Amino acid sequence: CGCPQLCFFSVFQVTMEMLRQNDTDTYWCGIEKFGTDRGTRVKVNVYSVGKDTMSTSNQLPWPTVDGSTDMVSSDLQKRTYYMLLVFVKVPALLILVGAVLWLKRSTQKVPEEQWRHTLCSDLDSELSS
């Protein structure tokens, strides 16, 4: 890979040759590797271009868009979202739940002296009535 930024994002280029108009369709593009490759859906449009246009110029008669940048940023956004979810949001939620439970338990807990004093005063008031 000649470009370190593209190697980091696992971007590769595919060249398709000898296409016919009836090859226009949606294809799955992936690589052979150890492990799982989810692949990417690729929409291929084949246009009819005259021989003179292709032989005299390398430019296509319609505007082209480099989709690799969009694909990289989209994949990076997905990875960032899941990393954020796993390493920040889930632990923060667990800490919050733990703090709420701890506070709830500590507010319900009455010191033993206060409990005995309340119990004794309730018994005294019942005996005097």
C-alpha cells in the first residue's frame, strides 16, 4: 500500500474491465483474509461510450466521485461509535446505576441507636395511653 492513511483504513481499489451494460447491478465487494470480512455493497453502473471517446481521452464523459473517502469516513464513524459506546457510555451508565443504588441504600439505612430510640419512645407512648 503506497499511502499510509489508506492502509490504516484498509482501503483498496478494484478495477473492473470488459464490462457490458447488462453488468449494471449491485455487487458485494470484499477481500480474502483470516477472520470475518463484512464486505461492502457496491453499485456498478455501466454506460455506453463511443470508441473515439475512450481511445482519445482517459477522461469519462460524466463526473466521477471518489467513493473511497466517503466509505472510509463512514466506516471510521461506525468504529468510533462502537468504541465510544463500549469504553465510555456503558461504564458511565454502570457507574451511574451503582451510585444511585448506593445512595438509595445509604438513605434507607437508619443508625441502630436512632432505631432503638424510636422503638422505645413508640412503646412508651403506647403504654402511657
